[in-house]
Amino acid sequence: MKLATLADGSRDGQLAVVSREGRQAVLATRIAGTLQRALDDWPFYAPQLAELYDTLNAGAARHAFAFDTKRCMAPLPRAHQWADGSAYVNHVELVRRARNAVMPDSFWQDPLIYQGGSDDFIGPCEDIVLLYEAWGIDFEGEVAVVVDDVPMGTTPEAAMEHIVLLMLVNDVSLRNLIPDELAKGFGFFQGKSATSFSPLAVTPDELGAAWHDGRVHLPLCVKWNGVRVGQPNAGVDMVFNFPRLIAHVTKTRNARAGSIIGSGTISNKAANDDASIGYACIAEKRCIETIADGKPHTSFMKFGDTIELEMFDSAGQSIFGAISQRVVKGVPGRRVAKESR
Amino acid sequence: MKLATLADGSRDGQLAVVSREGRQAVLATRIAGTLQRALDDWPFYAPQLAELYDTLNAGAARHAFAFDTKRCMAPLPRAHQWADGSAYVNHVELVRRARNAVMPDSFWQDPLIYQGGSDDFIGPCEDIVLLYEAWGIDFEGEVAVVVDDVPMGTTPEAAMEHIVLLMLVNDVSLRNLIPDELAKGFGFFQGKSATSFSPLAVTPDELGAAWHDGRVHLPLCVKWNGVRVGQPNAGVDMVFNFPRLIAHVTKTRNARAGSIIGSGTISNKAANDDASIGYACIAEKRCIETIADGKPHTSFMKFGDTIELEMFDSAGQSIFGAISQRVVKGVPGRRVAKESR
């Protein structure tokens, strides 16, 4: 099943079911008004949403309409938890090598996860509004899962069954703020601005055989200013699979329904030698350049730049719809102009 | 005005207005079902809630009932953002001195703030359920503010008007997990288990003259196992006031309505010499012991221990009601037993 949230002037939007090939949609608000509401009692709502999905795919849904990703908010326009891992340890190792630092061996056994802000997500086609290019604006292409209630002390084995939806992520990062911020010791805050999500949140069965071992075994297509710069495979070199990340998140506390857990930037080791694999964040490209030439050549994003992230199944069908955004300059202190209630 | 959220089996509870002296309550659900709903359109709902508050204080509210903090969830049982500062720099300096580390001078100019988990808050009289005493279970007594929509790039001067409510916090911390976690560089995650809040969220005017300069100028009473161990003044040595913390939070992103921003453990410099001031977290007591004697004497909390946090106005009236909790041992992987829808 594929779900989307349509903008309607409210903070949480309207829940819609979208057809498998992404062309038709139907409001699901007679079942559950919002995706969070559905997640709050997933065993009750999911079967009803699945039935509507089947009807829509059969071309028999009443009041179906053309689906337009430009009308989409993030599937969860705001959430109660956004925990982002760094499961592709190759990425972490490259970053360290580029600054001549050694990565602790424990990073191969113990996941890195940071707590992100979840109060103000960006829709898939909304602008990324930031104040200064000097912050070092970067994209990060990722996969994320949404879970139901996961109790404290859940094992990786038990965590798998708590994964109810998958999405794509653009974890926008401000590279030039991060070194000083991490040096303070409390983790990311200002270095991670608002995060973007794909138009569609899909149940794992939509990925077929590409979803196994708690990983998505498909390449992520990354286009920066219309040019393909990366197609790393999300199933390759993901050292910690999603169940392992969920177990980490719930070691000392519950994760409640609607929590989002991200993979971290997708990064394939083979890309270090095979340029055709490319990158899912500029920082990684710059690290490879620094290791090779002593300094980076590729600049971070400029105002006006665009970024597209999309994932296709083996038949060439877009699974999550495209994240397609432009970076634009905002005005400090300007009233939050989006929906207000 | 004073607001509380009563448990009713739902995830977000029922909004209630509570009388000034904390003895009577009346459901506010005919105005707004939940506190988050009220915060989503505060200019619309706040005047209606204030009117009900006046009626209740005048003894004229229909269907008023005796207020019982044991029925309370956290005012926001789950939120979209919990950002916790470390504004009492004395605390940070003590922690560093105890391990013979130097605190960077920049810590006096640039606030430390970490992103906390906000999906599963603990009610004021609910148990603190954790799995192992060996984690080093500690309380942290704090003050927090709740804001309305705050745009990116808000100045400290402009931030003041965005503060709509105040609460007390017990930011439960797992001290023995923190050193290894912070060494990894991504900040707190497992070291900060679920956070607790006071029964009442109150508007700043309820504090009268004690609320000025963006600080709460009152002592926080801390009782551990029934013994008063601290009464540090929240208005003393708070290097960064709440508007300054909010400006930090919104440097690179908006903070949306209902975001909670905490002060960090209250800590007064004078406590280093005057034991009667005491402490709002055990870690601080242990630091003072370590600096004096080379090692700590006070142990962290045991299962069965209790913790009470409360703040009184100059007339001896409890402002926020008491956080009054017991630490109990949980079972790994046991189904989240609270409300399910």
C-alpha cells in the first residue's frame, strides 16, 4: 500500500491512498484523517486502508483523482521522533580519512544515531529555505522506516515486525556548521536543518524481493541540478540494518508509533574506485577529492540549486515518488508562512 | 492560567484547566481537545481557556471536580520537539573539573543544546521504568518553556514573545552510558531515557515578578527519597536565558508550535561552598565530592528510589504541582502497556 499526505491548510494534512503506479489517489479521511492517526492504531486502520488501496488499483474507487506530488506534504508533516542513523560506515570512515583522523573500530559494531528535529518537515517538492550559502548546504539521500509502538529493550530479531512503512529522505545538512557543533560534544542541532521526505510512504511488501534482511536492495538515483551524480545501492554496505537501528533506539526507552528511523547517507565502498556509482551527499564527494588531491574541488549547494532523489523498482516504476526541491534564500525572523492551525 | 492533561486512555489525553491554587479542575475539551490542539492555534484558543480559568477561580465553573495530579499525563504527553539546553554553565564546568578537563571559554558565549526524544513523555506521578541500575540512573531538575511558531533566524529580543507556557522537568539521565556515547560524537541518545514533566503547564503571568529577564527567579525544591537534597534558584547562574536558548534553536530552522525548550539542570555556583543550596542532579553532587576527595561517595538511584521536584511562589503556593516519581525495574521488550490509540 502507498500513502501520501495532501496539503489542506492544516498542520498535519489529509491522508490519501495512492495507486501502485502513482497516477491516481483517493482521500482516506473517512478511515483516518491523518497518517499519525492511522499509525496510532495501525492494526485497526491498516486493513481498511489496504482495502481502499485494492479498490483504487482495480479502478473502482469512488472520487479518485489524479495524484500530484506537488500537493504533497511530507507523509508525516511533523512527527514525534526522527532518529537518524549513520549505518553506511564507509561514509563515516571517508569523512574521518579526509581529515586524517582514525575511526574507532567500535563504529563497525555500535551504530551511530542522532536525534533529529521532527516538528517541521519539508514536503517533497517544497523549497529548502535557508539563510546563508556559507553554512555549506548539502543534501543527504537516505531511506527511512516508520515504526509502530516498539518497547524498550526490543531485540533486532523482534524489531523487524515493528516496521510498517518506508520512505525516502533528504537529510539536509549544513556542513560548515557541523565541525564546531560536534566539537562541543552534544551532537547535531544547528548543523541539521529541516528534513524532507518522499511523497509516498509505502508498506514493505511494495518493494517485493528488494526488501530483505531489513535493507532496501535498490539504487537511489541522485540528480543535482538535473545531472545524475549518484546511484548508490541502499542494500550494499549498510552495516547496521533497520532492525538493528531500531534496537539501538529502544535500548533505554520505548519508541512510540510514528517514530521515523533513518539509515544515514547511502554510501557504497565501490564508489571510492568506481565513479559511476557516485554519491548521495556532496560531503562524500569532497572527502574522496581531499583524499586524492589534498583538497576538495566540488562546492556545496548554491541558492537556486535543485536536488532530486528517487528510487525505481526492477520494472522502472518509481516506488516512493520523487523528492524534487530547490534551495532558496529565506528572510531571518519572517513569520512561518505555512499552514497555521 | 494553569493547564493539565488528564489520562483518558488516548495518547494525547484530555485538556483541563486547573484553578490557581491547584484544587479544582474543569475539562477544556469543549474548547480544545488536547493541549497540542490549543497550541496549534494559540491566539484563537488561549483567550477562551483564560475565560474558563477565570470562571473556575471564581468558583462558577460548571462540572468542576477535584484536581488530582495522579490522573495527569505530561501536559504534552508527546511533543514534536524537545530541545534541552545546558544553560547553567556552572554545572558543565563542575563536570569537566571533576574529570580534570578544561571547559572551552566559548561555553560562556555559545549555548549547549541537545535534541531530546519527544515521543514518549512520562507523567508527573508515573513510574520511571528502566532496565538496569548499572546504567547510573539520575534525575535532573529543570524548568522548560513551550513556544508557539518561532521562525528561523529569530533574535533573542524577538524570542521572548513566543514563550506561552512554563513547566518543570525531570530530565532522567543514565550517567554510566553518557561518557561512551558522547565520545562517539553524535550527542545523547541512549544516555537520555524518557523525560518527565510537571502536572501543570502555566502561562508566564502566573509567576508574577518571579518571571523576568527570561528566567524563573525561584528555588526548585528537590527531594530524593523524601529528603530535601537541593533548592537551587533557577534565576541564579542561568547564563543563557530562555529567549537566548530559543534563538539558538531557531538559527537554522523554524521551531513549530508546541516545541519544548529546557534550561538544563539547575545549578548555583554558591552550592560549591554552601551545602544548604544542594543539587538538582546526583552527578553534580558526585562532581563536588570528586573535586574535594578524589572520588564520589554518593551513589546513583536504585530501583524503589523516589524523586520529587516542586517550585513554590513567595506565598508558599505550589506553582506547577509536584513531579513525584518512583524508579522501577522494567522487563525488556514488554509491550508498551499505556494507552494504545
